[in-house]
Amino acid sequence: MNTHSHYVKKLSGVSKFLLPPRPGFCYRGLNFRKAMAVNRSQAKIIRKWSRDGYCTLTLEAPAVAGPARPGQFIMVKVSDHGHPLLRRPFSLHARQGSNVSIFFQVTGLGTSLLARKAEGEEVDILGPLGQGFSVGEAGTKPALVGGGRGIAPLVFLADELRAAGVEPNVFYGGKTAADLPLREELERQGFDVFLSTDDGSLGFGGLVTELFGKRLDSFRPTRLFACGPEAMMENLSALSLREGIPAEFSLESVMGCGFGACWGCVKKIRHRGAAGWIKICQEGPVFAAEDIVWDGEERG
Ligand code: FES
């Protein structure tokens, strides 16, 4: 018997895998020594939107939508033919009733195959997986900073914050105007959105971190939530620590399984002052700024 993907039951199209306990580094007291169940289901694509190499798929997925929290992700089987073999991780981008959306940029074979799927087709998904953002600790004036496709989980977070009575400021940056495909959606929803492009083709001309830094003169966020390229988040992390703004970052990683079985996603994270290798898929992908050991820090 495969001890790491032990089939437990199948009910209403939802299978559950029960993962046995693993010893190891324990982040912030999260106890993964207890067994953890992973939902597997077939989700119908009920809406598809694409533009400039970006795509949003809305999936009918009640087993994911019910328990989903902003910052969590799903693993999607992008091919029915065994290649590519591994599922791909996608942040949950939105939830509407029993549906969830994922938003992604077409960057390789996996995302290209997924972007070719049509409304009405089904995809095999696992989730929701991982640990999300601390919505309840956002305070009254949170700031969300998304770089490129990193905006994906922040839209779900913005929706949940609004549902909790908190209006976030959203900073959204990309290389060019074409890299900000969700700007209209965010503005249509009435969020305060601050745009930046590296080439100056839309909004502030420069990096989103510079824009955020400039706004700090007149705006003091109670908490910062961010997702995007590692260099962007590393800079934001240093700024948040310097300014004393509590911050959380959603880290990207290559993932083989998404639920703690393959050790393909490990990263150095601090816990009580000591750094240890932990699995991003289980104990993240969201971590506090002070706990992340950035690659730049490692290089010195
Ligand atoms: Fe397999 Fe994290 S992706 S352990």
C-alpha cells in the first residue's frame, strides 16, 4: 500500500486522500503530525476569459469553494494523457457560491494546455490546500500588493476583507499595461487601486514597490499582504520590517504533489529564531515577513 496517498472514500464525486503524519520542523505550532485529508474532485469549467496571455477559469467546485480561504491553492491536472505528469498549483483567485476561479499567465506547457480547455470541459483538481492569509488580523487599513500574476490570490483576499467590513488599498504592478489585465475588474468592484508599470505605459512609472513606498508618506497600512516575484516581495519584506508594518507574503514554488508527500517545495523558514526547511505546500504558501529566509539573504 502506498502510505502517502491512501485512498479513503469516494462520495458525491469527491475523493479524499488521507495523508499520514510526518515528523519534522513545525512552523508556528501548526501540527501536521496529525493526518490531513485532501479533497479530489472533477470540476466543470463554467466560464473562461482570456487576454494578452492571461486566463481566468471559473470552476464548479463546491468541495473547494466551501472551505476555501484566500491564499490557499488547488492542484490541477492539466492533461488527460499523462504528459505533463505532475499537476500544477494555482492560487484561488475568487469564490462565487459553489464556484471558484483561478487566474494564470500562460508561461509553459502546463498553463498552455489548461488555457486551451473550453467551457463545459472538466478538470481533475485537489484542494483547497495550504494555509492562507490572516484575514482576521488585517486591521482597518490593509494594503495588498500584487506583482504581475501575483495579483491572483489578492483579489479573493480583497473580496473577503470587504465581506468582513474592511476596505483594502490594492497596489497592482506589471512590466507593461498588458500585464495588468485585472485592473478593470478591480476598479469595477470599486476597490481603491494604485497601478504601476515598469515602462510607464499605465499608472506610476516604476516598480510597484516604489509606488507603495511613496504612498507610505500619506497612508499607513495596518497590515501588508503581498504576492509576486521573489525580488519584489524581498524588497517589500525589508520595507515592512523597517517601517514596523506586519506583513504576510504568499510564496511561489515548484510543487510536485501539493500536499506534503514529495518534498519538492521546501524553503528555509524561521521558527522561534531558528531556520529550518519546511514544505511550502503544507505550512504555507503564506508566511510572515519576519519568518521568511529570502534567497538574497542566503547569498549574503
Ligand atoms: Fe510535494 Fe510540497 S509539493 S511536498
